[in-house]
Amino acid sequence: MAAREKNGEQYSDVVQRLQSLVEQLEGGGLSLEDSLEKFAEGIQLVRKGEKLLSEAEKRIEQLLSDDSGTKVAPLELKEASGEQGKRPAAPQAAQPQQQKRPPAQEEDDVPF
């Protein structure tokens, strides 16, 4: 289910409208007044998008808490923290990963 405002607007719609505004502003064909109007509209869309994301986050928190108010961690988080989950955790690598170093450049390989 997509994040949706009370009036039915979805987050993806807000992002699409915002992308359209950015393209218009970056196009450079607008007057200063039109650019300011588009910018103001963009700010409103950003705020609306943040609101939709915040509402979605609250809903997720509600879904992850049980009836007593205790938070229930998603399965992936339980596995990462070492708690037992329904699925077995992925096997850990036996040896730690070593950092790979870039090959040394010769003096003749000057980038300019």
C-alpha cells in the first residue's frame, strides 16, 4: 500500500510532480516570476512528501508494536542482532574481509 494523504494523493504522485518542476526549473526557459512560483510549489511538494513519509513511518511503528506497546523487530533485524527468528540466519564468513588496495601508480602515470 502506497503512502497516501487524506485527499488520496500518493507519495509517488508527489515525487513525479516534483521531478517535473525540477525539469522545468533546470530548463531555464522560465521568467524569474515563474521560476519563483515553481520553486514555491516545489517547496510545498517537498513538505507534503515529508508528511506522507512521516505518516508511513508512524504506521510502520504501529504495525511493529504488539498490543502491550512493546516494539516487535522485523525478522531481518532480529537475525542481525542475534535473536532467534523463523528463518535461519545466513552463515557468517569464516575469515574477515581484507581491504583491497588500488594498484600503485608508476611515476609516468600522472593524471594530467
